[in-house]
Amino acid sequence: MRVQTTIEIFDYWNRIRGAADAPLKSEVEPSAVPHLLQSLFILEAREGGDIGFRLAGTRICDLFGHDLRGERFSSLWAHGQHADIERTAMGVMDHAMPALFNATGYSTVGHQASFEIIMMPLRSPNGACDRLLGAIAPTAAASWLEIVPLEFLALDRSRLLPGKFGKAAPVELRPINEIVAGRSARFGQVMRRMVSQLLMSAEAR
């Protein structure tokens, strides 16, 4: 974990959970982390069996060019990774253990940027973990992120984050699709479309 946003929200989550596996969702106080709100999201397990955005900060919505409230979380990711992403998010809730994603975001015109994404479980009053508190943050500043929306994220790796921050090494989850064009037919089609867009842009100049 190397992005200040993910470090701070993970530290906050650890503080409010105390000795519990996960804090109650009612214990999350936005006023405690006002400088992070634009980069935070809350996901919820829905009756249909999927996981969707209950809330998404303005910075996250700006990254994708539209309001994400109500949208399925897996829809932000590359084709071929939807099921793995959803299973991982569900596993964070089922096992009450946070996870860190390293991902590459691809813009609609072929730009690339690296992101850290953290997901941490939240409990309902009945004790079940049915929501996730998370953050999405680029690992480095990129001016185009404020202008050109992302088309999708592609997962590099995911790790569990057991114990208190800094006191336990992350545990690797099973490998999830590496970012390699052609790993799935649909992902390959997206990459070819991006290359075509770049070539047409170059010819126009």
C-alpha cells in the first residue's frame, strides 16, 4: 500500500473497528475524514446477488464520466474479470477481511494509469457484513484523468490485508487474470478498438 488515500482510510477503518473484525456501518463518520470523501465509495450486496454502488465520491464518478450510484461494481472492470471481481468483493464481506487491488485504468482514447483500490467490510446491526467501504486513488498524478474518462479497469493483483496496518504482511489471493491483451476474446476486442482509435487520431494530425 503506497497511496496516501488508501493508507489513511485503512488506518481510519482499523481505528473504528477496535478489536472487532469489522466496524458497524453506523460507526463510519464522514466528518472524520472530510478530505477523503471524494475518493471514497460504499458498496452493498443486493437482493439480486450482485454488488453495487450505494455511494461514490465525486472524484470517482469524474474518473468514469458519470454518476456511479446504483451501478454494478463489476461493470467498471475489463470483460473476463467481472466474476472474479465480484467473488473477491463478496469474499471480503463473507470473511470480514479487507483487500487491496492494484489495477490499471484505460481511458476511452488509450491512456493508462495505475490505481490502488481498497475494500473494507462493514457490519449491519445484525452482525452480518453486507457493505464495503472503499477508496479508488491513482498511484501518480496524471492531468488527463481530469479530462478523459476511464473506459475500464483491469486487475493486476489483489491481496488480503490481515491484522493492523504495518503489523502483518499481505496474503496473496489466488491469481486473477493478469493484464494481458488477448487473455479473453472480449478484452482483446477492447484493446484492438483502443489501438484503432489511437491510429485514427494520429492520422488526423
